[in-house]
Amino acid sequence: MADVAARLEGVVEELTDIALSALRRGSQGDPHSAEAGEAIEIERRIVRARRSIEKAVAHLAPPDSLRDVGP
């Protein structure tokens, strides 16, 4: 299970990069445009998914390597 947890940690990093990119797109130009709103909504969805995967990593981690992972 530790190998799955490690792969999921890679996914978390990828999602972080994607969320930051969406946030950058959403903050450029007119903040009230449909494009900006869509980018911000995508960023929110990605952040929620990332948090869920972080929880899965915490559940899969071996008991001796548990770290402080938020709720």
C-alpha cells in the first residue's frame, strides 16, 4: 500500500500545479469575465480533489510513518 500512497502523493503535486495554473488564468484580465469565473471554479474543484487524495494517502500510509495530515 505504501507504493500506492507514494503514487498518490505524486498526483497531489500534479493537482497542485494544475490548480495554481487555473488560479493564474483566473486572476488575469477581467475578473468578472466568464473565462475568469470558469478558471476559478476549476481551481476550486481541483483543490477539493487534492484534499480527498491527501486523505487517502493518510489512510494508506503505514502506521509507523503517519504524519500530521490535516482533516
